[in-house]
Amino acid sequence: MTRTTPPTRSSRAQDRPLKEAGEIHRLSLALPEHLAEWELPAGWHWGSEGLWHQFRHLQEVIDALGRSLSLVSVPALEHASWLEDEARALAHRNHPAVPTTYHYWPAHAGSRRGPGYLRRWIAGETVGARLARSGTEDVPAVLRVMREVGSTLSYLHDAGSVHGALSIHNVWSTPMGRLWLLGWQWAVPLAAIPDGLAPDATGMPLPPEWGDGWNPTAASDQWQLGALCFHALTGEAPPRANIPPVSLVRPDVPPSVATVIDRALHADPADRYGTVAGMVRAMDRVLGSRTVLTLSGETTAASRESPEVRLRWALADDYEVLAPLGAGTFGSVWRVRDLSLGREVALKLLHQHVARDERAVGRFRREARLAAQLAHPAIVPIYDWDSRGDVSWYTMELAEGGSVADLVARAGARSLAEIAPQVDNVMSGLAAAHAIGIVHRDLKPENILIDRYRRWRVADFGIANPTGEETTGASGTPAFSPPEQLLGEPQEAAADCFSLAAIVAYALTGAAPFGESDSKVILARELAGAFDLSAFAPEIAEWLQRGLAADPIHRFSDAATMQESWRLAAGAVLERERRVPWWRRIFGTEESPEGWWHDEGVRTP
């Protein structure tokens, strides 16, 4: 496993001393003083209880629809900006164990409420309260905690953040057994936390590398997860030094399970797992491992079945297959649920006949490796690569918004204002690939995926080439491939620029610029420059003309150059459109339509 640098906080965190502040949670049955003057919206009313937490108060409120919500507020108004940063961060989280912000009420003159944010009210108890009530947990219950909390931490780490305050007091269990992770006031950028404040040490396991300060990292999150499991199994928090083996304190824990927890609790962060996901995966491989027996010269029975049967056979208890997402020349893509990390991901599976070709499997593995090393917000991240028998796959982030091809097919051509920032984002990711010598070579609308925030992201580096490898061949999708690729000639970064320009034309018009018929017809049209640019603004037309030039010498040399030109062209057009009166944009006339009045952008019927 390649060890990557984990997310970490600034060294300023070491200046924040840890203190013992007493009880972590305290129930309140009366409305606290700082909420006394609040005026809730019509039809809302206060709930029956609240909860004091470190620098926070959680009050139950009932909205007009009868839903029980949690109002998170700060007793000290000087912490208002800290609370807003917490609410903003949670509003952009999407994980089953993370309570999402529904609404934020800012404090301003004339308002009878704020600051505070609303999220789901969680009815249940902490792991610590349950331990105090019923004693130590059994092994299956602890493994479920490891999976679900580990999934949450892995999700945070993938986004470049850490939690930093994991303990038995911040993991909640509902009556139906669902787990939630709280303590989010500490999982914000350090600059948002008031100087001198840090989580108190009451009940929170303290990683040995922290010393006397608070310096959270992905490695310390992993240690705290191991400590949480140790505490749940043994009834005691592990000491900071000379931690006894789990099997010594709790002999009935299977040795293989104890080994995973012991490694996560290693004093040296370098001797722990490379990631929390690796820790959880190691546990699941111990418990769910299976031997695949293949007789010499024969394939397994599963290999003769349908792709879904083969996939379900190979994935065993690691993933739940939910639905197919599409198929291409070399493989198919599936929506699956990662059972160990509790998240839905996309899984790319090699077709059966392709999987028998060792060279194809090697290229498939290289695709996962290339995409995994391109850590960029505009490139879909790769999570894992694996194979069993003759079934090979890798998993990547699930694009909840589909692809650009899906978007255009569903809703038609898009406006420049809508796609301009997204195209810029894609070029940033492509520029990162070009900067280290990787050419994608198969950019098309189907390979530009859209996440839940409507951001466009590059995927499928299946025929990408790093510098120094052979770059000839006629692979790719003809409708969006440059002439040199269709002719089987060498392709450099300019080839990707051609494909991206074709995608932009497609998004703006709803059709591929040179058609989608036979590759020879497409090639002839590309070489002749047979693309009508009259429907585009002059700046965009000029940008497209250069991007779609038949000769690579006349194109943009790489995505960075292309991006610089795009910003100038799109910026000029959008600025001009902003100054054009709305009636002219809609009705195409210099005069406002009869029956409407305008003044400085205001219109009334």
C-alpha cells in the first residue's frame, strides 16, 4: 500500500492545551438563558429537552410539519462565527453518520433569533452511556462501530479534513441501532476555532504523539478509533503508553480482530495503517476472506455466468451490488455499497473476455493507478483495486449527477453561464494531468461526471498514457477524438484539448460538432473544419476554432493554455450579457416589451 500524507491541522494546534472540563454532556429541561428572547417561526415551538455540550447547546424544536429538529447554538456570542463555520461545513457533508445542516439563522439587527443552525434531532444515547448502563460490548457490535465510524472518518479524510475529538461521548446510537458521529465543532479549519480553545480531555483518548497539546491528524483519528473499540471491548480506555494487547485484556476476542486494533493503537503513527479505510478493510478481509479455487486450465463456475452474477460472486461480503450504471468496450460500471465503510461507490468491472487478457488487466490496473495519483478536485478519486479469480475491478467515487451526456440528453443544450465555471474546473484537472505528463486520450461527455454539487469531474483514464509510453493507436470515441487519434498517429496534450473543445460544443448545442456517424466521415469533417461557428459569440467561436483545429500545431498546446484562453473568452461574453437588458436577451429587441416597465434591472407586470 502506498502511504500518503494524511490530512493534518496547522502546527498552531500544538499550542492549544488539553484540559479536563468535567462532564461532556448534560441534559437540560429548561430553555437556557441565551435562547429566552428567541422568536421561532409561526407554527414552531420548543421541544421538551436540550443538551449542553462543550461550547454548544442543542435544543429540541418542533417545526410546522411536526418534525423534531435540533437547534445548535452557542451560549457565548463571541463564538458565533465559529458556529457558522461548523454549520457551513456540515451543510456540505453527505454521509449517513453525519447530521446535515438544514438551515442557518444568522444574528442581525431586528431579528429575534440567531445565531444557530438546524439539523436532525438525534434520540438515543452515547456509546459511553450505553457502556455505563449495560457493560462492555460484544465483538460484532464493536466491529459495526468500527465500520460505521471508520467509514465516516474515511469520508472526512478523503475530503482533506479530520475529526480530532473522537471518543465514546461523541458516538451516538439510536434505538434502532443507527450510529451518528458528533463533536463537529472541532472538525472545522483551525482558524475558525477561537484562540486557546481545544477539546477537553474528559473521556477522550489521547494519542501518544499529541504530548500535552491538541494536534489532530488522520493518524490520530485512527488511533482514537482503535481506542474507542478497545474501550467498548474492555470497559476501560487504553493508556497513552504501554497499551496491553487486546487479547490479554479481553481473551475471547478473536486474535485476528485483536491484531487489527492493536496495530491501530501503535505508539508510532508510521506503524499504524496507512489510512482508516485500510484499517477497516483489513478487519473485513480477516472476517470475510474466502479462498478461490481454480483448477488448472479451467475457469470458475461463476466466470461462466452473467456479469452481475460474476460480480456478486467475487465481491462476496465486501460490497452490495445495487444497480448497473452503464457499459463500454472494456468493462461495465455498477453502483454498489461498500459494506465495510458504509458508503455507496461506483465499481468498474472488466468484461469477462477482457479479463482473460493479461495485457488488458495490466492496462486496467494502470488506469486505477494513474487516476489514483491524480489527486485533484476535478478528477474522480479512485478508492480501491482488487481481483478474485478472473474478476477484476476498482472502485471510485459515485457521481450522483450522472454525466454531461446524461445532462444534455435529459435537459438539452446548456447555457454558457451554466457551463463556464464547470469547463474551467475540468481544465484545471486536465492541466494537473498534463503537468505530470499524462494524456487522457478518451475525453467525451460520458467521461465527464457530475457530483452532488453539480461540479464536473474527469473520469475513466482507461487509455491514458504517461510520458515515455507509447501514445499511438486509434482508441477512443470517434465523435470526440482528434484527427491524429483517428489516424493512429501519436497524441500529445493537444489531443485532449481537441476533445474538450468538442465536449464544450456538444454541451452548448446538444450535438457532437462533427456528427456521430462512421469514424471516416467524422475524420473527413474534422480535416475540412466542417463545423458551423456562426451560432456562437465571437469570442467563444474563436476559442472553439482553435481548440478544434485539425493540425495539433494550431491548437492549444495543453489544458493550462486552453484554460487561460477560456477565461478570457467566456468572461468577456458573460460580462457583455450581464450589461444587456433582460428584455433584449429574451425578446431580441432594443425596446422593452409593451406592458412591462424597467428601471435598473427591476421589472413589474
